Amino acid sequence: MIPDEHRRLAELEDRMWHFAALHRHVWRGLRRAGVRPDAVILDAGCGTAGFLRRLHGWWPQAHLRGVELSAFAVQLARERAPCPVDEGSVTSLPFGDATFDAITCIDVTYQLEAPVEAYREAARCLRPGGVLVVNEPAHPWLWSYHDERVGGRRRYTRQEMAATLRAAGLRPVWWTHWNCLALPLVWARRKLGPVPKGSDVQDHPGWITLPMRALTALERAWLAPGFRFLCGVSVLFVAVKEKRAA
């Protein structure tokens, strides 16, 4: 991702409706898998630390750490994060085996040539029974200028994501698409509307922001008891590292 996108991300991810919904979905994934509020958690590919900031607010007793490849983003993250942030790649994590109770990886591997390498590294750094929560862009047919602006290489199908996690030695235990209700609007914007200079990470006027917040609130209510969406702009998976047999 280019520095301009990282700078825009740092400016907007604390208030933009998309990131508020995304971070809450990832947190719910951790909770759904039984991760403790005082767990040792890594955000792999933490960007400018938006999720780490929110997670610290929800779970102040958690032992948090971030890692990010971009030196520019690391600088921004260290100014904003409530925890240490290391410079490093998700395909070669600078941590020992079985270090973390949980790892999150949010909109990262769609930028990689070989995503399975990142998930193998996550599996290596997870303790037996540890949890990985990942979120990635969904549906290859939704590819647009936005993906190009943020350095994307792919959008995933649900089946591709599940297969990649299994190939890395992780067992998917739950999944859902989300940003489903807004999918027709996103498709129309990205396929039919004028192409902007940057990505869709930008300040939006109230007539867009308020309805989008309402739609994501309805989605959270649907997902809370464990229901799923079969389509959506993003796909989220919860996977575990199997415990070794005694």
C-alpha cells in the first residue's frame, strides 16, 4: 500500500463506519472462539494500528502486539498504538513458536503473492488451540479500482479462503460474509460510477455515513446469535490450531 493510503487510513479508521464495523466483527470472532480478554494477541499486518486501539478499549487487560511491513505505517502505528509495534513481514513473523493465544490478520493476505505462507507463519506462532481471525475482500467479480489503489492482488471466494487456511494447517470453525446489505450499492459505485483518484477509504458525507452505520448495525444484530451472510463485500473466518494429541 502506498504512503498516501496509509496516511489516509490513519486519519479515518478511528471514525469511518467501515472500520468500526470491521473491527467489531473481528473482535466478535475472537470472542466466539473463546479467546480470553487477558490473552496474548498479535495483529499481523496491523497497518496504522486502528484495530489495536479499539481492541485495547474493549479488552484493556489483553497483552497486545502489532507487526507491519511498511516502515512508514510502522511509524504511524507507533504514534497511535497502545502497545509495541514491530517492523516485519506476515510471511516471516519475528516471533518464536507458540507465542500467541490469538492472531488477527485483517485485509492483509489479499496483497500477497502466496497467502498460505502468512497463514503458516500464524500457525507456527500460535499456541496449540490458538485462534486466528482473518478478514479479506470477497468475490473476484467485485474487483475494481479500489483493489488496485490499496495494492490488492485478489479477492477471495469463501471456498478459496477455507482451502488456504487448511493448507496452512489450521481448521476453520466459523465463517461469514458481511457488508452484505450494502453489496448492491458497493457494486454500483465501483462498476458504474466514475473512477476516483484514490481508494474508497475517504470521508463520506452524512447522507452516506448514517445509512451505512444503520445497515452495519442491522448486520451485527443478525450475526450476533451465529447466523451468517452468504455474500458480502468481505469474508471473515475463524480458524484454530489443533492441539497435539497426548
